[in-house]
Amino acid sequence: MSHSGRPTLAIAFHSGYGHTAVIAEAVARGAAEAGAEVISISVDTITDEQWAQLDAADAIIFGAPTYMGTASAAFHTFAQASTKRWYPQAWADKLAAGFTNSGAKNGDKSSTLGYFATMAAQHGMHWISLGLQPGWASTTGSEDDINRLGFFMGAGAQSPTDAGPEAVHKSDIATAEHLGARVARQAAIFRAGRTALAA
Amino acid sequence: MSHSGRPTLAIAFHSGYGHTAVIAEAVARGAAEAGAEVISISVDTITDEQWAQLDAADAIIFGAPTYMGTASAAFHTFAQASTKRWYPQAWADKLAAGFTNSGAKNGDKSSTLGYFATMAAQHGMHWISLGLQPGWASTTGSEDDINRLGFFMGAGAQSPTDAGPEAVHKSDIATAEHLGARVARQAAIFRAGRTALAA
Amino acid sequence: MSHSGRPTLAIAFHSGYGHTAVIAEAVARGAAEAGAEVISISVDTITDEQWAQLDAADAIIFGAPTYMGTASAAFHTFAQASTKRWYPQAWADKLAAGFTNSGAKNGDKSSTLGYFATMAAQHGMHWISLGLQPGWASTTGSEDDINRLGFFMGAGAQSPTDAGPEAVHKSDIATAEHLGARVARQAAIFRAGRTALAA
Amino acid sequence: MSHSGRPTLAIAFHSGYGHTAVIAEAVARGAAEAGAEVISISVDTITDEQWAQLDAADAIIFGAPTYMGTASAAFHTFAQASTKRWYPQAWADKLAAGFTNSGAKNGDKSSTLGYFATMAAQHGMHWISLGLQPGWASTTGSEDDINRLGFFMGAGAQSPTDAGPEAVHKSDIATAEHLGARVARQAAIFRAGRTALAA
């Protein structure tokens, strides 16, 4: 695939205490290794130029910590501002995916991932699932298995509430790398398909 | 029931353009008519005194417009701030309920109501459903039926995006009044029960 | 509280391979210890007499394994049959709660608990949340903490897919006992309140 | 695009009283007009040959009526049986979408569509949203607008509970045709992209 065919993948995330930023970096790393051009945007300080980068991206991966059963308020402020893109359906047919971190194993992270998918559907985007079987579901599994927490809609991470970003679990980092790589590959396929059908 | 037994019902809501405020007023009216002491709080300007009123209430009804598949960002800012109440589970065993308004008949209002219920569960609250069969589900139904939109988790309203608060539908207002009255009645029961068992 | 004031709590559950039955037994034990009269009903073999027991109960706790992102099909068959109770809203104002088991830590158990709450809302029931902070969320937590998986809407259990019912985790059993006790207490309050207000 | 490049789209649905079957036919019509080879499968009588057709399809669109807040039990029986495909992730990277019908305007149809998306994510599929702005959201809108009910995750239809399949609303039929065409187009893109990248 020529450089011109390289898909662009934007990560639009908010991190409260740095744990989600570590996951965002892992998603970026996975996507870059799979050949995507990656742009990481902290949505609480998003600029007009960065909004334009989202508009131009092949895929947007949303990320935020889960607080009180949903994404952080800073993420919701960004999502509400995306209404300007919603009216003209500017993000239609882009790929979307998501990741989240919280202190508890479950902690209603599924609600955050489901919300990301709902918002993406409002934008007319296509949702790319995690694409991994759950780790640690049998007696022979271990907490080091990829997707140790067993999410499907996106990547879920769990970090102790009393430890810093260095405590993000290596399995959760590997899971996030997988998500980035997966979305990059699917974005390459969609991009190549559009080019082929337009030819 | 003596005045001292009157339940206190707080409405914690955000309204973007005034439609949700009309629904909040209807919830308040229904609750007051059913005998509750009602406190209405705009969460985007909530004061310390109002936080204390929430802490003292028997029931809290959450309300917000649905934007991009969830409650407005202003509501989420309030909800995130409620984390201070979450740590000590200060709202445990209170009753909770919810209402929302959006431009579309559906418009992912269910996601907002489900989110309210999820947040309430994080607080250890008991969720009071709408308690109405759906209106307008048969050939003999009409748009003036109560619960014309057929929600169950809470009260859903639909207002045209190009009309002001005066355009809120009278069925949706009646549905909201019902919700307020229902929660007031259930709060009276829980309050009387606690008193009886403590006696 | 006199025997006549004792609340009746029904557990309506399906177990595929026995793990969910162990959780159901824990819920029953917790509820009985908290003073409720408990009825356990396997919904895949429910009789007319058992339907009548559900109709007479103060609270119904729903339980099923999570398969493919929702309750087992056997549970759904029961839930669909409950439509006969939905038309006359025969279960309105009863308390409801839920529990589920799956092989993965997360495994979309939240979807099953959310579905139980949605079905309960259709029946006009009041949803009782788990009422526990998440265990194991800090560096000093351990897998033996109650609510180790960090659910809020109900009780979530995780059992290895290659082990029998004896492998159900003791933390998940303790969490289920807590749920049963909690619903029993709330049912006692609600029942006493109705009696007091009717007096 | 040569015949060999034509995407295959399977519709896996259950219809209780014929309304959902009308929607399924509309989805099929839209997909066929957009160039897909379409296979319609009633999941309550699915054969081994039809399971093989699902395995071979580029996209699967799931459909069921919404009963008691989720898909019909017959659909859930099919979904549970798909566990055999889940273990080897046999449906990974296929496209998925969904539609549902109920008697009420809302009626928790969002829960059914959300469940379809959750199940699809468990299979590692990519979820294609409806891709339509909501109709009937302004004072100048009408019930004849496409997507009159304003769903985003998939196509939602509302049919009176006391009328037969001939009463399915023409807006809901148009919305379903749109969904079929949209999934067919995205499946063609995805298929062409895979071919291009493999070349």
C-alpha cells in the first residue's frame, strides 16, 4: 500500500489522572505499528485545527475514564460540541472504536463503551469491536492474559485508584495495542475498498 | 400522615433551551399534588446549600436533555461532582427516577434514562420506573395519550427542535406529572416503612 | 415484626451448568437470614402455582447466566411469557433485583443486569441496586473482597468455564448473600410502609 | 463490479405476528437494489445449510420484535446457538446491523438494537449504524419522514398491536430499505478493500 493509501487514525481522549493517557498511548502504538498515521488529541484542550484533523481522519477512537457510570464530564463536553459535526453528518462512514479505564474490574465500563458506540451511531459511524476472546475465563488462564477483563465492545482497563499511571496493567496495555492495530487494519481495508470502487 | 412524615423530593435537572425545564416543572407539580415537599435544583448553578438539600431528600429525580446519545454535558459535570457523595454512599437507599427531552421521538432518550439508572445504582439508590403502559400503541390510540412515546424507565418527552418551551407536548407534560406523583407516593411509603420498622 | 409482616421474596432464575444456581442459593440464604420468606423458582420448569407465587411476592430477584451478551434463552422464554402479567401490570410496585454469572470477569454481565432492570421497568417494578462499593479497586484490595468485580446494578459472578459449580468464587457468593439480604430489608420497609399508610 | 465481487448479505430474523417480516422484506429489497446477494433466514426454523450461509455471508442483519425490553425469545434461542460460531470467532470482521418492531413508539426498541450490537461485538463483527438523521424532529416534519422515530443504532419500526402486517408504516418500510441498501454498500466497500489489499 502506498503512503497515500495509509489510513489516518485519530484518538480523541480525556485522561483524568494519567491512567487513560497510558491506554491512549498503547492504542496509538498499536495503530502506528499496523501502518496507520496516528493523531492523538486531548479533547479537553481541542483546537480548531484538531477538530479539522478529526474531520479528515479515517477512524476515530474515543477514550475516557469511567466516572459514575459513564465517560468523564470533560469527554461529554467534547461530545456535545461534536453536535456541529452531527448536523451535516460530517463523520458519517468513518470507523469508530473506544476504550476506558476505571478503578473497579467492572465499574460500569460497559456503559461507557456502549455510550461511545451510541454516540458513534448518531454520527453515522461504523463501530469496530475489540475482536478478542476474553482472557482469564478458565482455570488455566491468568491475569496476564490479553483482554483479561473480558470486554467486547472496546478495550477496558482497570487501574488501582490509589496508584499512578505507572500501575496500568500490562494486560490492559496489550489489549489497547491490539485495539489500535485492529482499527488501523480495518481502516486500511475500508479506505482501499472506497478507492477500488471509485476507480 | 403528619407534616413531619411528608417526603422530600428533589429534582436535579439541567435544561438547555427551556424544554426540559417545562418537564421539570410538571414533575414538581405532580409530586407536590401527591403530597411531597419539592425542591427544584438547576444543576449547572448548584450551591453548597442545594447539595445539602439533595443529601437530605428522600428521593432525587434526575433530568436533562438528551444530546448526542446521553444527558447534556452540564448534567454530566454535576454527576461527576456527585462522586463526593458516592465515596461515603451518602445517597444510598434514596429513591431515584429520571426524565429527558430531545428533538426526535426516540433520539436515544433510552440511553439517557439508562444512564440515570446506572448512576443511581452507583449511589446505591432504588430506581422508580415510570409505571405506565405505553400510549398510542393501537389503532385507537392517539398522540394525546399519556406516555404517548412508550418509555418505561422514566419519562421521555419530544419537542420540535425549532420551537420554544411553549411547544412541549401536553401528553409529555402529563407523563411527567405522573412520574412526579408516582415517586412522591413511593417515597411516602418508604419513609413510613422506615419509621414503622424503627418504632 | 410479626410473621404476617414478613416479606416474601421470590428468586426467578435459570442456571445452565449449575454456577448460577449456586449464586441463587446464596441470594436465598442472605434473604432468609434477613427475615424474608424465600421462594426459589427455576424458570425453565415454572408451573402455574409458581407463577401465582411470583404474583404474590413482595420482591422478585431475577437471575441467569450471561450468554452472548444477555441472559440465557431459557430466561428470555420465561420473560416473554411474563407478558401476561405485563398487560394488567400485575407486578407493578414490587421490588426487583438481579444477578448473573459468566466465564469472563466482565463478559457483558452489565448488559444482562441492565436488561433485567429494563424488563422490571416494563413491569412497573422498583429496581434495588447492589448497594456495595467495588472491592479490589486499590492496591490494598484483594480478590476476596466482597463485590470484587465492582458491579452496581446487581450481583455479578465469574466462574471458570472449565470448572463446575463448586468453583464459584467465595467473594461472589458473599456478594450474592448481600444482595438477598438487602432486597429482603428493603422489601420489609416497603411492606411496612404500605401497611402504615393504609392504616 | 463483477458478480464475484457482489457482497452477500444475510438477514437473520424472527417475526412473531408478521410485522417484523415486513420490515425484513424491506431490508432485503433495499440490499438487493444496492447490488447485494440477499439471503433471508427465519431463525426459528434455521437449518444447518442456513447456518453455513450465515458463515459465508459478508454481512448479517439481525431482526426481531421487541418484547419485554429485548428481542423475542425465539431470536435469543438462535443467538445462544450462535455460541458455536463464537468459540472459533467464525463471524469475526463480518458487518452487522439490526432492526426491530414493537407496538409503542419507543417501547425499549433501543435496548434490542443495543443488544444486537453487543452480541455482534462478542462475535467480533463491525456494527453498521442506520446513518440517517431523525425525521419528524421539527415543526415542519411529518410522520411520513424517513426515520420518523429517530433511531440511530439500527432501524426501529412501530406497528399498532391490534393491526396486522399490512399496517406497518411506510416510513418504517423506507427506513428499513435504507438500512439494507446502506449495509450492502458498506459490505461492497469492505469486500473490495479486502480484495485490493490481498492483491
